[in-house]
Amino acid sequence: MCIYIHTITISNMVKIFPQKESQDSYLFNSMTNQPAAAQPPTATDDIPTTTAAKPSKSKKLTLLPLIFLIYFEVAGGPYGEEPAVQAAGPLFAILGFLIFPFIWSIPEALITAELSTAFPGNGGFVIWADRAFGPFFGSLMGTWKFLSGVINIAAFPALCIDYLKRIFPIFESGKPRTLAILISTAFLSFLNYTGLAIVGYVAVALGVISLAPFLLMSAIAIPQIHPRRWISLGQSGVKKDWNLFFNTLFWNLNFWDNVSTMAGEVENPRKTFPLALFCAVIFTCLGYIIPLVAVTGAVEVDQSRWETGFMADAARIISGQWLKLWIEIGAVLSAIGLFEAQLSSSAYQVLGMADLAFLPQFFGARSKWFGTPWVGIVASTAIALGVSFMSYTDIVSSANFLYSLGMLLEFAAFLYLRVKLPQLKRPYKVPLPRPLLVVMCVVPSGFLVYIMVIAKKTVFIVSAAMTAAGVGWFFLMRVCQSRGWFKFKRAAAAEEEE
């Protein structure tokens, strides 16, 4: 079924399916239980203009930078796929990276393509949940996705330092490691401040440089490959760690929808988004599977050595120290790209939530020099630093849990909008009948539930606390808005009209 969905959707991904205009004003009032004047605006036809009411100095993203930003939102190269082999052996790792994109990555990318072109404003999935279920769920979606994003951001400087310590052992632990994480985070945040277009082209360069050594290693490994190694179920006596296995797959192949929060910054998003997502899906999946097949076939080592960073050791075994060093440098560059892409998504989500009046107007402030959402950048960076003390495994698991909650709501919003707003203009529309759309969403939803069930107690506690904080934040913002404690976008617009 998943292969069938893939073949009929990917081949149509860049087509445009025009629809009639929806009855936005009527549907807006009928979907909510509050007077329009007292409610945060929903994702109607004016969404694209909310982020463009005041002209921005930042340049719009074009196709190529957008492809690489999506690539870094999701992957950034095969760095980090190694624990899948450690957890379940070569065969399951290869099958996982072959099958998982069909049941997860492609459905998520298709949904992102449809909803981003239907509602091309900053905020992305927050707009979708708001439009489907009202402001409470829009705000809750924003909480889950924002926190999962910034928690994810916290992993990248640590990942970067983990590779650097192989070259410079001083970064192994203690104050040097802590200072390295703090300084690198501050520097990379400033780079993000200089503009999304700059970040996009930096992502292109980083992607090419960081992926090149893996392609070279895969080519050099061909004569050394023994196919029998691919069917290994792992070493005898080594217990399979399914929690680590599925979290590794999920972490390496999710976040396709994060780019939707920057839809208002994309040039001609209704045409650019579907094509960019199509290219990024192919690019990302090949970037994972080719090096994995090459290394598992050419290198036979103790399964416990397949931890994050082993690809660099494999490069030394296959070709020599020079390629190992290149991959380690590439890992640092990849971590930079991942950090920049994720930080951009989180910062523009904050901007979009301010435009939708889920946050005070101040959170939508842009830099006078670069047009970037500097408040969103500072807030995202501060929270990321705050959770950087957590272990790498707990960071990944907590981000996955919160993201799973958000994705369940996103799948529900996608299906509900198809029923509730059948006449909504969808420049790109997933070309499947409703029953298959349900299947497309239910299959990955089952996996999301599994990811949450196998989470550790610490992850449950952290996620529950953050969800409770999100609920409390929504009602706090409602009180602030009703009592005029802060200026909100909608209230400010009403004052200007008076």
C-alpha cells in the first residue's frame, strides 16, 4: 500500500491542481465559537499578507537554497545513522532506511506540500491546526513543534563538538567542551541573524562539501563489499535495542514540515514548495542509504562500535586517514547546516505566531538591517542552550516525543480540512481519494504512538511538563490580550484602523 501511495504521489508532486475559492469569511466564523473581533486571526486568504504588511529587507528564498534548507531540516548527511546498526544490526538498519521513507517521510512531505501551498504564510503547521480546530489547538501545536525544534537545535552543537573532539581531544569534557558549545551556538545564531537568503546559500555550500566525502567513500568501497554482510542480523548475544533503533530512524527522517514556517519568505511558494520537497526527499533518502550499504558491506567490526561518528572510522578503514579527516570536518559543517536550518524554522514560527496573535506583537519584530526575526532567533537560542545540559539520547527522545504529538495533530488537521473545506484553493493537492488519504495518515500515526509508548520515564515527565506549560501559556496570552497588558497584532491593526 505504501509503495502504491508513493508511486502515484511522487510522480504528481510538482503538478498544480486549482480549486475554487473557499468561502473564507463564512467558514472562519462557523468554525470558531468566539466573535471574530476577539479572536486571533485564522489562516484565511490574508495569511500571506500578514507577514508582508511591512516590507522586509530580507531576500526571498529561491528553489535551490530551499531544497538544501529542507535537506538540513531533515538530514544534513548520513551523520547520526550509525546507531541504527548498533541497535539492530546491518540488515534491519538497511531495511529501516529503505522502508521508513515510504511510510513516514513521503506522507509528511506530501502533506507539507499541500498545506503550505494552500496557506503560504509564516507559521506553517500552526496555521493549519488553527484553521482546522481553532486557536487553542493552533497554540498547542505551536508549543509542541517549537519546543521539539529548539530541543533538536540543542543537539547540533553537541554533535559538532563530538566530532571535533576526535581531532582535538581537549573538547572531550569539562569547561573546554562547555565553552565550545556556548561560543559555537552564539556564533551560529548571529549567522542566522544576517538573513535567510544568506543561510540558504550557505546551506548549499555546506551540503555539497559535507556529502562529497561519503559519495567518494562509497565509490572506493565497492571492490571491498561482501554482500553477505548486508543480511547480518547482528552479533549473537547482542540484545536488540528497538527504542534506539526507531528513535534513530525517526530523528534522521523527520521534520519535513518545519520548512512550512518559512513559507512567507519563499519566492512563489505555491510552485516552489512542491518541487523543492520532491527533490529534497530523493536527495535525502539517497544520501542515507548509499553510504550505509557501502560501509556495512565493506567493513566488518564489532557491533558496539557503530555509534555516532563511526562513519569517520569506517572511512579510515576503507581508504585512509585523509578521508576520515574529511568526513570529520564534513560532520562539523553538517551540524552547522542543521543548526541554521532548524533555528530559521523556529524563529520564523515565532514570527508567524505573533502575526496570528498567539504571541505579543513584540515577538514578530524584525531586524532593521537584515529583516530577520531577531526576537525569535534570541528566544530559540536561549531555550536551546537551556536544555543543552541533557544527554544526547534524552535530547533526541524528548524532541521525538513532542514532535510526535504535533504530528498526530497535523495529520488530523490535514484530514479534517479536506472534509471541512473541500473547496479551499489548493495549488498542490495530494492526488489520492479520501480512503487512501486516511491510510496514508494512519500508518505513520501508528508509528508515532509506538515511539511515544517506548519512551523513557524522564521523557514522559519532560513532555508532560512542557505540554502543561503550553496549555497554561495559551490561557495566559488570552488574559494578556483581553486586559491589554501587551500589544497583539490584531489589536494593533484595529487601533490603526480607528
